[in-house]
Amino acid sequence: MELTSKQRAQLRGLANSIDTIVHIGKDGLGENLIKQANDALEARELIKCKVLENAEYTAREGAEALAAATRSEVVQVIGTKFVLYRPSHNKDKKDKIVLVKESGRRQA
């Protein structure tokens, strides 16, 4: 699933108000960190992560690696923080994020 620029902008706006919940440290991307990120994505759909100074990754590398491991999309990377998005598979989730649809053409 590839996000459009409008969808990324929508998700960036939503991410402004959320706290950082996943921290990548010197241990890198271990099984526990990937499980924590997967659980958080399933519960929240949108998570903010941070790469600590002692990590072996840059923020962009950490974002790409964690996105690949969790089958999610990188929304943005700023400084040492990044935001990931993955739609929840839980059909009963009440507060699912509804992404804007990209219109085929602009109206005058």
C-alpha cells in the first residue's frame, strides 16, 4: 500500500499530537522491539518512534528497517524521530483512521 501525498499530510497532522512510544537503542531492531512496534501499530495504527544517539542506525535507516519488519509505511522522518502507519486488521476497532481519497482530477 503506497500512501499518497494527501494521505501523508493527513497522517503527519495526526502524528503531531501523539507521544513517542518506540525507542531504537544500541541493541538495534531485536525481536522484542519489532513485537512492541507490531502491537502498537495494531492498537493505534499510527506510532511515533525515536532513534537514540547510541543506536547504530540513522533515523531514516531505522524507519525503513522497522517499516519493513512490521509491514508498515514510513509517514515522515524528522531529526531522530519518525512516524509509521499501518491500518489495523481488527474489524471491531472503533477509532480506525480513515484516510482521505486521492481524487482522479482537480475540479476548477
